Amino acid sequence: MKQRYLVAILLFVAILIIDQYVKMLFVNGLEYEGECLSFVLAYNYGVAFSMFAFLAEYLKYIQIALLLGGAIYLLLNKSVLNYYLLPVALLYAGGIGNIIDRFVHGAVVDYVYWHCGFEFAIFNLADVIIDLAVVLIIWFQFKSSKKEKAEKNNTHLGS
């Protein structure tokens, strides 16, 4: 159990450091223009797809409150934390990485721009990590639900 927590902490720290380092490269001028994929600096004052940009000054505090609320829930429900430990580490690494941007740069630093066939929102590594965490949480939930159904069927068959 302690080893799982150590892995989660190391994963969290590694992702946070890599995310902030890559963002620093783009803030300092790194740029690449490709035919379909470009890496260009953009500041996102909102959340996904720049929604709620009118709350730009308050978003960092709203996001901190959400992360703290989630942390309190997880501490009060340790079985949930234990089950979803790695996805939670990913989710918090990405979320905190973007919150750091809001304090340091006044907005989230984005840099991955897909523009082949259609234009997609500009995003960053932290966003990808958050998406991966959500996919893993859904997958874990699906596995758990499937296991519960199988156990329920086995119980009914044995009666």
C-alpha cells in the first residue's frame, strides 16, 4: 500500500515538473509551425475551450476550492482514494499545473494547436493528463461495475 502511494506521489511530482518545464519553454519563445500540428504559445483566460474567460481573475480560486473539496472527500473516503489513487495523482498534477499558470502568468499556458481539416482548441500537457485521468476513472468504474455484476450473477446462480 505504501509503495502505491510513493508511486503516485512520484508520478504527481514528475508530471508537475515536466508540465511546468515545457510551458516555460514556450513562454521563452519556443515555437513550431507544422502543416497539421503547431506548437505556439497561447494564453487561456478561461477553462476548456476558453469558457468562463469572464471569470479569469477568480478561476484560480474556484479551481483551488474544487481541488480542496475533492481532497477532503478523498480523505474522508479512503477506499475511494485507494481505488483511484493513480488517476487522482494524474488529475491533481494536471489541475495544479494549470492553477500554477494562473498565478504565475495570469492565464493557463497552452501550446498544442491542431489545425488539420478542422481547427481544435489549443491545449497543453496538463490538459492531456487531466483527460487521461478522467478516462482512467471511467475505465476503473466500468471494471468495478462489471465485477459487481459478475459477483451478483454468481451469487444468484449459487442460490
